[in-house]
Amino acid sequence: MVQLTLINIEKEPQQKCNGVDIVTIIKPITHSLHETLRLLSTDEKIEAINQIKLALHEISPMKKEPVDCVLWVKNTDIQANDYNPNSVAPPEMELLKTSILNDGYTQPIVSFKEEFKYTVVDGFHRNRVGKECDEVRTRVYGYLPITIINSDRADRNDRIASTIRHNRARGKHQVESMSDIVIELKKRNWSDARISKELGMDEDEILRLCQVSGLTEVFSNTEFSQAWEAEIYKDEEFKLLTESDIDDTKKVTTKRIFHTWDKWECYKAGFYNEQPPAGYTPEQAEQCYKEFLSDLPLFEQYLNRVITEWKFSCEHYLSNENMNRIAWLGQASMCLYKGIPAKFRGGYNLLSDEQKKNADLLALKYLNIWLSKNGFDELKSLDEANSKTEPNLY
């Protein structure tokens, strides 16, 4: 039987509110709870404590914050959602298991309550460890710690958005699954503006994810076509987007050059892959990034090849002044050189400040070469290049 350990309030500093001794008021209540709870079985004790927490939560000044009330719930009453795009590789999953074994559960599973079950919003892998690891499951008596999202966020769209925000805040999401999420939200009449706000995406990323998902849906079990066609939801019907639609977009946005994703050379080369190429660990991929960017003659060779050989990718990305084009050129050069995806761009942060600046200036040089050849204004400095873009390079 679990023994409750209560704070020894007699040793705590005396606190008063409006002249009332708080300890004097609370002490008999805690003593009574201790005497009552110690007579209960483990399951009864957990249920009683949950009810006490819920009662306190109702009068708490922090009742709008889900973390104010962490409950222990039977793991059989918790189910995974069907839309989480997050994926943890086996080594990281093992590390999570070790962390929970050694440090205990330090974060609850975020959930929402349905009629008889709690569905996971965030914490799918913490849920798995608690269910699949015998030692953890035994230690927590088959229970799992949960918080419940606010009732006004219980709509499926809101839950999906919440899951994506949790994942993206940690930098973990899969491109293909994310594209399915975006398509579903669009089918549920969410505008691009709302998706952008709720999921923290820019419009170019939303477009790309729609393209990836659209191609998969349209051409599954059919012969591949070189023309890109994506499904766009409108009034319960689906419209196929064609190259002529892209041409119409060009007429409206004169400076941007759009190309359908099947033409992007970077995509074909593995730019958006989630795993490093065969023979590389994630750490080795980042180290290769560092070595490549610090070898300026080699980096320059591949910058030149990117702006020469990747016509459609360069037109699509380098004509977009609202993205980090210097970063994209560095990532594209690395992908062309070794097939290492942009996901491992963290290797840039292994460079010294001087090496970073040298790499940035070299990328700026070739960005300006491309801009000049294609009728765009050149950029005078790194500050100008980054004035409208994300802050992190590569």
C-alpha cells in the first residue's frame, strides 16, 4: 500500500492572510485526510486524491491552466489519437523509457475527455512507455498522469491544432503526416490564414504540404503523371488544381515564381527526408554539414551547381523574398553534395562565428548571382537578406 507523505506544515513558516493563520486552518483538514486515506486501498486512494484535486481545481485561481490539475488515470482508459504526425526513432524512444525509469514521470500526458475514454493530445510516447514497459507500469500501478485540455478546445480541429503546436514547439513532425493534417483542416473549412496562425506555419509551407498530400491522394494506385494535381476542398466537392491555375497565380503575384512540387529538384534529391542517407547517423550528418560549410571552395562549387542545375527549385524558392534564401541555398548545396536532408542543418551551429559569417557571405554571393541573372534586385548585405526572414540560417 502506498503511504502518503504530507508536508510537515508545523515546520513551515507561519503564513497569515487578513490576520488569519493559514496553517491553523489547514492542519486539521490535512490530518483528517491522512487518517481517512490511509485506510483505503491503492485504487481507492488514487480515486479519492483525484477527487480532492478536482475539487481544489474548481476553486483554484489557476483553474484555466490544465497543468493545475494532474490526475492519475488507468492506462486502459487512455487511447491514442488518429492524427499525431510526431514520430520518435528507436534510440530516442529508449532514452524516453530510461528517463521515466530513472527520473519518474516529470510531465503529464495532455488529453481530452470523451464519454468513457481520455484521448491523447500530446504525450503519445509517454503513454506508450507507461503501457509497454513492465517496470514502469508496475511502479505506477497501471495508471498514467494526465492533464485535461480546457473544454473550449475540445473540437477535433482545435485538438489537432494543439497536438501540432506541441510537436512543432519541440521541432518534431513528419512531412507526409503533416500534409495529411493540413488537408484535413482545409476540408473542415479552415482558411490558410487560420492554419498559419494555429499551427505556426507560413503560407509557403502550407502550399508545399498541400502539394505533397494532394499528389499522394490523387495518384494512389494510378499511373504517375508529370502534371501536378491537388485536391482542394470547396462546397463538399473536390477540384483538381492544374498548371493553368499556377499560371493564374503568377499573373497576380508578379515577382514570385511558382512551380509544382514534382518539378522541385531538391525534393527529388531528398531535401525533405526525415532520416539521414544510408551510412550516416544524425550526429554524423550534422558533422558532415559543419565540415562542408567550413570548406569554402567545396561549398562554392556546390552553390554554383545548385543555381545552375536546380532551375525549378531555385525559381520557386529564391524568388520568395519572405523566406530565408541564404539558409535554403546552404541546405540545397548540402543535399546536392551528399544527399543530407535539410533536417540536419543543425550542423551549421557547430561552426565558429567567423565560419558562419564566411558561409553566409558566400551564399549571399551566389544568391545575388541568381537574382541578377533572373531580373531581381540584388541584396546589398546580410542584414538586408535577413530583414524579412526567419532569424536562423541553415
